[in-house]
Amino acid sequence: MYGWEVNVLFTTAEPTLAALKTACGLARGLGAQVRFITTLAVPYPLPLSSPPVPVGFTEGQIRRLASGCSASTRVELYLCRDLRETLSGLLKPGSLVVMGVRQRWWGSREQRMAQWLRKNGHDVVLAAPEKKGGVRTRIRDLLQFRSPNPSC
């Protein structure tokens, strides 16, 4: 059993791959486990048990992303209505959270989430994908994006 956890929040595929790479390095150095948290927002017209994207498809995608991590990794998928409310219940006080961000000169959704996490007492590390080739090529190889609907 691990005493420490490095939490990775799924944002989008490419930045999340950078976050996982960063989290794996941190986890090895701390002797910690990586906890890869993915939330799937379900709009209110749909029942919570019926997200717009099939759960099996999402699970496959996040497991392929997590498979490249060299540290012990636990993958968790949550269906929710409100991301912040869900994270408030999932993260222990003072958690270490690694998030992938897109490199922009203006604020992004991920940067606002990082501010909220810090405000709520968590330590946040932001990771951005490499600019040249490496991550983009690897992300295509890992995910091989396919439509969840075979008829598309």
C-alpha cells in the first residue's frame, strides 16, 4: 500500500499525456502511486448513468493513456454533473494534483481549475506537452482515435 498519491486530472488527451509523464516521475521519486482521475460530465437532460459518450469507449482511451506510466497507476472514472463538487469529494485535503494544460497566452479552463484547486488547499503542478513532435506523435499512436459509434 502506498502512503502518497499523485493525482492526475484528465483535461484533454495531449496535455494529459504530458501530465501523466510528469506525475510518473514525481511518483517514482516520492515512492507514491499515480491516481488517474477522469470525470465525464453528464448533461441534466440525460440520466446520470447514460453519458453522451459510452463509458467503455472512454475507459479504453484513458487506459491506453495510463499504460505508458512507469509508476503504479490506478485509473478512476466518475460520471458527474458538477466537476468541482465531484473533485471536492474525491481529493483529500492538501492533495498533490498534476494537470495538463495547453500552452496559451490567455487563461484556459485548466488554468482556472488549477486556481480553484489551489484556493481549496491543494498543491497543483501544471504540465504542458512538448512543442515539437514527440508528444503529438505518441498521442496518436496511443489513442488511435476512433468514433465510439462503429457506423460513423
